[in-house]
Amino acid sequence: MNHEKELVVSQFGSNAKNYVKSKGHSKGADLIFLAEAAADYAGEKALDIATGGGHVANKLAGLFGEVVAFDLTPQMLLHAEEFIKSNGHENVSFVQGEAEKLPFLDEAFNLVTCRIAPHHFTDVQSFVNESARVLKKDGAFIVVDNVAPESDAHDAFYNEVEKKRDPSHHRAYKKTEWFKMLEEAGFTIELMTRFPKTFLFDDWCEMMKVPQNDKQELTGKMLSASSELKAFFHIQTDGTSIQSFQAESVLIIAKK
């Protein structure tokens, strides 16, 4: 495991409980939409990559004969298992490993999902390629993730603040970059929809236990941002602190 992956395990291992309870992960229009879309592919077997608190796998458990909840962080899997089994599901198995090197046979799954995680992956193209490999023909890949704006300046600003808040953040990709990676892996893009995401600044920092000096640096960066950046990201401030800002995520359905 390389240093960046060790950082992910360390960061998420110490905050695993937070992700089971997090409103941004346990609820949301994107989770509802994903579950509804997944029902169109209900069948024998599904794989949820980077399952986190297990919220997607929990939804899939009622649609598929078998679900594999897959994650890099052992502590996440423990909490996901506790959560999913508490909901009465016994058809979910829990497997630890890397998204870029899936330990599964070719064409093993009817559906592969991944929600709010690829921005932590060090090689997203390999992850997309692996997702295509383990899918059956006519299977679907449903991915949800935070995305960067198409503007290079806005992209840089967003990724910088995310990286400062969470050192395990690797990169949020642009929508055009996602389309390119999916098509290069042989997928046909069926649908994309976007979800605006409002982050309450204090909660956003508390989620990852951001040290006070880093929080102050983030506050300073947002307060000193140009008026154009403040307007684009809907940065709300009282003049000395940040209340909230807005970004976006997308849900993409791609067919093999």
C-alpha cells in the first residue's frame, strides 16, 4: 500500500463512525436517485466500491441476491457491517482492498456502484477500467462523486480547499474528465444528473477533525477569494468567518 492509500486508511479509519451517521452520506437526493436507478438492474450480484458507512450497499441488499461491500479501510467495513446487519440484511459480504485492483473475476457483477469516493483514489482511470472488467455485458456502472468546475481557476480553488480540509483528498475531476475516462474504458454513458451540495463550514471541518490552524487557513483563503469565486461557490460569510459554500456532485450511469 502506497503512502497516499495509507493516508486514506488513517484519515477514514479514525472517522469511520462519523460516516455512518453523516447526513451527507446517509441521506440525500443522490442516494435516493441511485437506489431507484439500481432497481432497473436488480439481479444476482452487485458490488459497492468504497462502501464507506454502507449506505449504498444497504439499499442494494433489497434488490440483489448478493451484495459485496468493498472498502480500503477495515474500520469502515466493521461499521458498515454493523449498520447493514442492524437493518436485517444477511446477504452482504464485506471485502477489503483497493479500488484500482479489484480482487474479483471478470464479468462477476450485474451492477457496480461507487458513491462520493473516487476523489480519494490515486488512479481513477484504473478504477474505472476495473469496474468495467468485473461487470457482465449489459451491466451498469453507477458512480456519484463531487466534481470540479470546468474552469481551471475554479477547479484549482475547489481542489485546494478540499485538500487542505482532508489530506486524503486526491482530486475531484471535471465532468468532461469523467466522460473521457468512462468512454476510454468502453462504457456508453446513459445519463448524467447533477446535485448542488451546500457545505456548512463548521460541520464540514468537524467531519474530518480539521486542526484549528488549518481551519483558520481555510477561512482566510475563502475570505480573501475574489468576488467572482465567492459568487461562483456561493461562499457565505459574516466578514470574519465562513458559514457555508456550495459545490456540486454528479451521478453518472454508464453501460458496458
